Amino acid sequence: MTAAFTMTHTDNAARTGLLRTAHGTIPTPVFMPVGTAGSVKAIAPDDLLKIGAPIILGNAYHLYLRPGDELIARRGGLHAFASWGGALLTDSGGYQVFSLSGLRKITEEGVVFRSHLDGSCHLFTPENTVAIQRNLNADIMMVLDECVPYGADYDYTERSTALTTRWARRARAACPAGGNLLFGIVHGGFFTDLRSRSAEEICAQDFDGFAIGGLSVGESKAEMHSMLCHTAPLLPQEKPRYLMGVGTPLDIARGIGAGIDMFDCVLPTRNARNGTLYTSLGKINIKRKEFAEDDSPLDPACDCYTCRTFSRAYLRHLYRSRELSAFRLNSLHNLTYFLQLTRDAQKAIQEKRFAAYQAHIESLYPEESAL
């Protein structure tokens, strides 16, 4: 299948589009729930269908180690194994490997690492990470890359960026034409000339889409936004653009304003398990005593099962009682909010009022901004 991305509306740099995959057409901009081990934490596939998630993420590193990509392949791929009928994107596992620090060694061939599960030794290469993701049958696969740590000096960043480019060429050569789409990843740390060089080299290859990696790795919001606004316009307009691992409501709104189409982050489900909930009125910490006798819905503007059915007082009770249902109900709401955030952005772009929509999100979440 040939990759097909159609841009449908624009409002300055912000844009809407349609991304066609083997498991459905995805309206963009879109937020993608993270299911690292083939499952979005505390959420079942039918929940995801009900809240309208068209695509979720899996992680090749974790699924390769457990239960094994070949085991999943024998069961028809990750869609069949996880009973998920929508689209799937898998990360190559590069970020997880490089976060292991002392447990890995980078070479021209790839990266040798020790499993965080049992210490066993493994090798990831541009070629076998494509093969692993094809075993998972991901609709969208990512190339192997090195995520440069924040604060790395120019020489290290330059060498790393060049290595990522060489790996990308090998991954592209190892990926046969077919239903699996392959995205390249632009790096370059926090040096604008290296970002520009990386974008030129990666975008010169025939990838189905392009991602921006190496942001939200410890830098300030101002640094992240500046590098995003430098890099996004360098990516082809006719291909989807993916900002990897960046996902506060403010980050998403500003990313859309810069021309990004796809986002993912563990924030909605992780913060849900910590009692932090995102609403049309701003962020709420459901643990607070002020909600002990609050019979109002969590978010009066939200139509999710949690908000339709339960009060803030009951949600606080569940959380403080450590009931497992608190994880599900809180996660269900947060994911609904993030998905609706991008759907509302689509409508705002279509109606040429995205600047006002972005300003509204910024007013709700000012504590997230360092600009």
C-alpha cells in the first residue's frame, strides 16, 4: 500500500488532514494513547473504541522482550493478539534502549543492550527493528534512532545525528513496500544547524512520514517550543508530521499551531493514576479535600462515561480508597479529554479560528508554560 496523507484545511501553520493506514483512515491532528506493552494501562479496547481513539501505540522494545515479537506474529500480529481493530504505531525501541545508559553500547552496526528484565544481551539494528515491527504488523513503524540527551555538546550531537541518518537509510532499504508505513526521525539536539541538516538528510529519503525526536528530554518549555518552531517547517507538507513523546495540553496546542499532525504521551494515563485530571476548566487534583462532598460531575463539558455517571466526591473516594476502578475511570476521562482536544483543534482549524483556540488552552494551563 502506498502511503496516503491528504491535507484538507489550513489556518496559518496549523492544518488538518487524513492519514490512510491499513486499519483505517485517521483524521489529524490526532492524539495517540500509549499502550507500551500492547495495552493502554487500565483501559480495554472497547473503551478505546467508545471514546473514538483511531490509533494507539505499542513499543517494540518491550514487546520484543516480552512476550516476544515472533510469538505475537504467530498469533496474527499485535492487532489480533490485543483484539484491537484500529491502527497501531510502534516505536523502534530506540528511546528505551538509550535510556538504559550503562546497560548499552552504541556501534555503527546498532546498539548492544542488556534487558532490564533479566540482564540478557541483545542487539538492535536498523534492519532487525524493522523486522520486529513487521512481526507486530504495525501500521506505522519508526526507524531506529539515537535520542541525544539534553545538554550533549555539539561534537557528540553531530556524530549522533549523522549516525541516525545512516541508520535511517539502512532501515528504509530493509523495509519492503506493503501495508506497513515507515517514518523517519529528525534529530540534531538543540543546535539549529544540526536540526536543519538532519531534516534535509532524513526528508531526502522516501519515508511515509516524518517525526521530530529528542524534544521533551529535560529542556525548558521555551527551548522546546523554539526548536519545534525551527524544525516543523523543514518537514514536507505532503507527509504527516509526528512530535514524539510530547503531550501536555499546552504542548499539543502549540505543536498543532506549528504544523504538527500526530502526538503521543503517557501523561494522560500516568497522571490519571496519580489523581491528576484534565478538564475544560483546567487541571484538577481529585485527591484534594475540597472535593469530598462535591456532587458535581468531574467535567460538566465532558460526555465520557466517568463524567456522565460519577461525582467528584465519588471519584475522590475511589482514589483515596485505592480502588482499582479509580485507575480506569480517571484514565478514561483523561484520554477522552486529550482526544477531544485534538478534535476541537480540527474544527477550529476548519473554521479559521485556531489562534483563539490555542489561546484558550494556554489560559487553562498557564502553569505548564515557561514562555
